[in-house]
Amino acid sequence: MLEKGVKFTLSDDSHGVAQVGYGYHDVLAFAKEAGIEEVYYYDWKGCERSIEDGKVVEDGIVAIPAVGNVVLRKISIDDWERWAKKSIQPVVTT
């Protein structure tokens, strides 16, 4: 797939805020081992969201926010690793 120029991306099937990004450190190690040099992601531009978004309006119809342009971006595996090392915060319990 690398030879064919396939762009790699990640997804997240979290069911709550505490689970967002769970296991991404394992994916980082796998990506490096597999020779993946960049990971791509979408950046939404022009999204206007409000408290009303996602609210059932009537007859089960959900208000969907207007979505602007989508921009494809990438991060190198090396930059991702540097970011991950800086962003790890110890859990403090009292």
C-alpha cells in the first residue's frame, strides 16, 4: 500500500470523552514499524455550530449544522511522536 501512495488515516470509535484517542500510542509504534511516514486527517473549515445543533426539531428530524469546506492535512510520524511525548500528562489523584 505504501508503494501505491495510499494515504493513512485514523478513526476513533470512542463512546465518551475518556476514550477519545485510546490506543493511539500503540498505533504510533505500529505505524513506525510499518514504515508509514505520514498520517492524514480532515480539518473542518467554516463550521458554525451552536447549542441547537443535534436537537430534535420536530417529527424526529434532527437539526444538522451547516458544514463548510473540508481540508486534507497531514502530520509526520516524527512530529506526531514529538507531540505525543509533550502532551502526556500524569494523572493526579487526591
